[in-house]
Amino acid sequence: MLLLMFIYHMNAARQTILHRQVWQQARDNFTLIRRNIKERRHRRKTRMANYEMLLTLHRQRARSMWVNPRPCSWWQHINTNWSDTDWQRNFRMKFETFQHLCNILRPSLTRQSTRYREPVPVELRVAICLWRLATNLEYRSISHLFGVGISTACQITQEVVTSLNRQMRDQYIKTPSEMELKAIVMGYRDKWRFPQVAGAIDGTHIGILAPADHPADYYNRKGFYSVLLQAVVDHKMKFWDINVGWPGKVHDARV
């Protein structure tokens, strides 16, 4: 009898333990499911927040300029108040000639307005280039004078010079024809009293920084590094031939 009671109690205890284990396993599974659901919701919210942030960052926003606006009062002043003498002295040409030059270069120098900035006007572009060529002023000072950035002033100068070479060089810098050559010879004879002369030729040294390759070839007899420029003009002092690029050490006669 005692043995039967002992077996009964052992089975009951075993059933209780098994029931508790099953219940605990069910609770653990339920907790794990709830945790997974919360994590998925959190990841979904995080993805949505990131997506909204990316949309905000990539949304096009109207900006007036890439750079801070700069005052151009000096440029406006000289446009309004300078005389032809002032233009001739500073830009090496009259205002009428300046306008004519701007009209020639306008097709190649005009830039489109964008949502980021307004383009630099053609007149201002040409003026920046002419001022640089006429005065050899550093770009930092040109930047302050004309109200543009330093890199912008440098880029504009290169663009205007390139446009000048492409659009005007072959038209104005060319070897005279037979008839033109006869007119030049007669002009030198009648105006300057030099018979049988077709052109006045001279050269000059354009200072440069010492190049990395063969710097000694560019060190001229005047004591600085340069390239040679040689030019020929007619009786009206108009250029009809220009050669530039020889190392400064080369003698003028060789050019």
C-alpha cells in the first residue's frame, strides 16, 4: 500500500514539474514573439525616419548663389562716371571700343542663369580680363575691385583670352596680302620717312616662375625667368604678326 502511494505522489510531482516546464516554455515563447514584434516595429520606424531625412536632404531648395554676394559699386561707378581718357588710361582702349569688343565676344562669354547663382555679365568679364592684362594686378586685388571671387577672376581671365584668340586672332593678326603689303610700305615712306619698310619688329620678355624642366633655358640676360614675345606692326602701329613662347635665354635674332 505504501509503495502504491509513493508511486502515485511521484507521478503527481512529475506531472506538476512537466506542467510548469511547459507553461514556462510557453511564456518564454510569447515573450520572444513580443520582443521580435517590438524590434520589427522599431526597425520600421527607423527606416521611415531615415527615408524622410533623405527626402529632406535631397529635396531641391532654391538658393540665390553659391558664394556670398559681393559689392560691385566701383564697377558701377566707372561705368557711369569715367571718361574716354580714363578708360584709355586704365583699360588701354576707349569705352566705345570696349563695348564693341564685348559685343563680339558676347556669344561665347554669355552664361545662363541657374537656380544656384546669377552669371557674371559679359561687360564685367571683359573688364576683369583687360584690367589684368593692362596692369598685371594680382587676382586678390582684382577680386576686391570687381566684386568677384579670386578663383572666378582667374577663370574669367583665361576664358576671355581664349575667346579672343578663337574669334579675333585670325581676323586681325595675319600676314598682309600683296596689296596690303604695298600699302604698308607706302605708309612707312609717307608717314615715317622710311622707304622700303614693311614692318617694325621688336621683342620683350614676359616674366614667369622658374619651370621645373630646364629652368636655365628660361633665365634671361636681364636676370629673371621669362618667355620671349616678338611682334611686328605696320605703319599704323597695328600688329600683323606675333610670336610668343621661346625661352628667355634665346637671343632675339634667333626668334
